[in-house]
Amino acid sequence: MRNFTLIITLFFLPALSQSARYIDGIEDIPIFKGMTYVEDSLVLFDKSEGRYVSSEITGDYKKFEIINFYRSILPNLGWEKIGPFLFKRGDEELEIRFSENGKRTSVMFSIYPSK
């Protein structure tokens, strides 16, 4: 069974690494499915009290699909849910905002120092 798991892992690892895409400026948070980065949306400030990062993705997905994905994946990445769309990890907070325009949903990620 262990060998089978190893073979499966080695077989799918290249496909996973090629398909894994991350939010610009926030390299450890994956982009949901086929959503795309909104050009020129990245804002990044590194200050003495911590970093400020803002980045946006967009795609033709329903808001609830995106919410469910990030609510399930973020705790695995060390983010603790402290509000409906607010997470905390170490000295940083991650806020997620959504906007919908027809079928298109945009998601804005903001990271800033904890208060």
C-alpha cells in the first residue's frame, strides 16, 4: 500500500505543481480554480510595523463556491478564522472582500498587521 501511495504521488506531483497558481503578492494562498489575476491590482508596502498587501482575482464562479474553498483551505495554511471573511496568522490579518457583476465574481485579498 505504501508503494502504491508513493507511485500515485510521484505520478500526480508534476501535474499539481504545474496547476497550482498563487495570488500575486501572497505566494502561499492559491488561486481558486480558473480565476485570473486582475492586472495592476497588486499593492505592496513593507513597513516597520509589518506588510500591507492587496491583490485581486476574478472569474466566472459563484461567490459561495469561492467562500467555501477559502474557508476550507486557509486553516490548513495557518490562518485562523476570526470573522466572516477575516483571518489571522501570527501578527497579520487577512481580509477577503467579494464583488459580483452578473456571473463574474471578483475577490480582493488584503493582508495587514494585526491591531
